[in-house]
Amino acid sequence: MRGFDFARVNYFMDPLSEEELAALLGKAGLRPRDVLRKREKVYKELGLDDESLSDADLMKAIVDYPSLLQRPIVVRGERAVLGRPIEAVSGLL
């Protein structure tokens, strides 16, 4: 990525725990609903558009179904950003 060293994490092969996901979202200042991929089939199947679902419910769904997590999420030190649009990443560099 533009001359920066980085490590890529494939969370399909190395799934995030709820604790890891919570830490990642905390670094980004995001809530679980902020990072849901709403066009995923499983999003509709699980009824995740239900506003009464708690953050804990949504976190469990993301951990159980990693395809629900928007990507990339870029982390640098104690900060993170959702890399969409890609211009959001420039604030970390």
C-alpha cells in the first residue's frame, strides 16, 4: 500500500473473536451496525436490519458470519478506520 509495510489478516481463515472485534471497533470509534455489509444474503436471512438488536447480538453475528464485516479495516497503532472509501485511510498515514 503506497510504500507502507502492512500485514493482511484473512479473517475467514483466522476468525476474529468477539473480544478482538470489539477492540478493533473501539480503535475505529465504530459500532457493529456501522460495519455490517447489508447486501449480504445472511444479513437479510438473520433479520439484522431489526433496530432492536443489541450491539452484542450484532457482534455475535459478525463473528459467526465473517462475510458480514465490511473490509478493509486498516489499523495503525491505536487507531483504525474503515477503508471505504479508500481516502479514509489517508488520515492514518
